[in-house]
Amino acid sequence: MRARGIGLGLLLLLLLAGAPAGAETRVGVRTGDHPGFGRIVFDWAAAPAYRVEEREGVAILRFPPGAVVDLSGARRLPRNLLGVREAEGGIELRLAPGARLRHFRNGPKVAVDILD
């Protein structure tokens, strides 16, 4: 019985330790067009801390270090998103003139709506 307890303790310790240091987090991306807005979704495995910096016509999403965002899912952009690319320390979104942003978490996902 004692050996089993030690095994369970070791398993718990390994689970709590999480991923090894330096491990990458891969993040998928999806896009879509909806009435009144376009959307880009970042599919995280767990809800990340993030922030959005906006200036005229451009928004930069800042995610935790170590994330690898796979932008291949953003080949077909919503009508009001002119471009998306990796930028130093984040992901840059170029907005159509007059578009506005709304962003939120939906479980582990980060969704960015580009409002017409």
C-alpha cells in the first residue's frame, strides 16, 4: 500500500510540474465573416494573459512569451481585416478604415471581432 501511495505522490508531482521550461505553446488561428463584423480566433489550450495595443488602423495582440502562433489558418481574412502578421512581441492586425475592435476570452480561446 505504501508503494502505491509513493507512486501516486510522484504522479501528482509530475502533473503539477507542468511542461518543461522552454517548451513552446502552439496556438492555432481561425477566421470568419459574420453580419456586421469579422472575427479572428486564437485557439489556446488554456486561457492566456494577453493585452491589445491599438493605434490608428493597427492593433497588436501581446501574448505570453514562448507562444508559437500558427497564422496558416488566417489565409482567408475577414472583409474588414486587411492583414495579419507576426510582429515583434505579438501579432499585428491591420484594420480596414473605420473598423473597430472588440476582444474577449471564450474559455481558453481569445477572440477578436473587427466591427464594420
